[in-house]
Amino acid sequence: MDPDILCLGEPLAELNQQPDGCYLPGYGGDTSNCAIAAARQGARVGYVTQIGADAFGDAFMDLWQAEGIDTATVTRRDDAPTGLYVVSHGTEGHAFRYYRAGSASSRIGVADLPMAALKRARILHVSAISQAISHSATDAVLAAIDIVRDAGGRVSYDSNLRLALWPLERARAVTHAAMARCDIALPGLDDARQLTGLTEPDAIADFYLSLGAGVVALTLGAAGTLVATPDARAHLPGHRVDAVDATGAGDMFDGAFLARLVAGDSPFDAARYANAAAALSVQGYGAVAPMPRRDAVLAFLKHRGLSVDHM
């Protein structure tokens, strides 16, 4: 069966610092994380990317296949490596160092896009990072968006802002151009404040609605999520948990939110579910390992006294 959700972007091998100072190998990259998160909620997911013909690439192929993610649209390259990032933890939170220059993912271009698969997708998920890694990737994402929308599919876009990859003015221009073509806007509050120049969540939601999105899910960290459509909006509170590592929490939200949308939930019910999934994901180290599966999210919601009958 064809995937309902196609994620396009950059996977990154991960080394995550543990309390004893050692580094635990793992997996990252926002759209790869989103793909895994969605698959763990029961969605049919595929991934579009390029990775190296190296040990990190092998590990990703094993991971995606173990998670039930369709890898038919993954390309292996022997002329470029799989990217890597290192996470360290301190009193100011977690810090990232990246080794991604010239990676296989950054070399994707319009000619590399899997046209037929994109035309069959119900939802394409991309992010600002998917575009920021190179000029050719910027163009490839915009082309992919047009292919999906022209075929009747929807596009989801996360505003993940990484100013180490591009200057703010270019990030604004490219992100706004992509958001103007998307159906589901998934900005984070801190990023959106820099990108829009606005401070209040409602004003930010209005901005993305004015660009043309039918759904805006503005994540507010521990405060939860503001969900807005042209006709309604609601602030859905977060959940207090013992958080140890927020790596990938936003990606977990994205994947769970999209999985519930394709399952038929309203944006508001999907965000309630995704808030719970994201809260569970911050209770372990790394981006992928702590991501909960559907049964765990439903149990958490039930324990918190929230209805799960329709899920």
C-alpha cells in the first residue's frame, strides 16, 4: 500500500551525551524523526531523502525498515556521507554540534524527486531545515510541494529555524514562500517570533492563516499548543512530566499530529493526542528511542482523564 504521509528532508546520525559523560549513538534529523513518530502511531509513512553508502546510512535503512517506513524513495550515494550531529547537556539545556556540510541529503535537487510517489501522497511533510541545507534542496522542496498540491494532496511545513544554516532574512523569505503553499503550518513559538516579528501566539497564528494555511498548530513548549483554523481556535494545555531531554519533542508532535489527521481526527483532537505523545517523548534521552507508540499515548491520555474513545 502507498504511504499516506511522505516526509522529505535530512536524516542525521546522533551522538547524545549521557549523565556519565559518554555519548550514546542514535538517530535524528527532524523529518526522519517525524516519519518514525507517525509510523509509531500506526500511520503508513514513506521517506524521501539521500544518504551515504556508509555505516550511518546502513543504520538508517535498518531503522526505517524496522519501523515499517517505506524506503523505496531513499537514494544511497557513494560520493557523499550521511550527516552527523552531537548533543551535549549542561546547565543551559542541550547544545548541538553538526557535521553535515556536503552530506548526501544536502545534494538533493529537483531532478532527484520521486514524482510518482509524491503525486500519490495524502500529506507531504517538510521543514525549513529540509530547505536550509542547500540551495538545491530549497528548490527541491518547493518543487515537491507543488507536485503534491497539484495532485490533490496536502502539505505540512515545520518552521524549524536553524540560523547556523542560513541568515534570518533568507530564512524568512524562503519559509514564508513555502508556508504560503502549505495546508498545515507547524511553527514553534520561538522560531515563529523571529520569523514573523510578532510576539503574541494569536497574532502568529493569524499570520500563518493569512498566508493560506487551513490549519495552524503553534507549539508553545510546556504550555501546550495553540490550534487555529479560519473558523475556530483553541489553546490546548501541555502535560507536566519529568523531562530529561527535549531532543525531538517537536518532531514527535508533528508525527503524532499528522498521523491523527490522516486517521480522521479534527485538528484539535489531533493536537491533544500529539501534546501527550510529545510529553512522553521528553522522558528519555535521544530523539528516537523515547518516542512512544500508540498504546502508550492512549494509556497516558486515559490516566490523565482525557477521552480516547474516538481514537
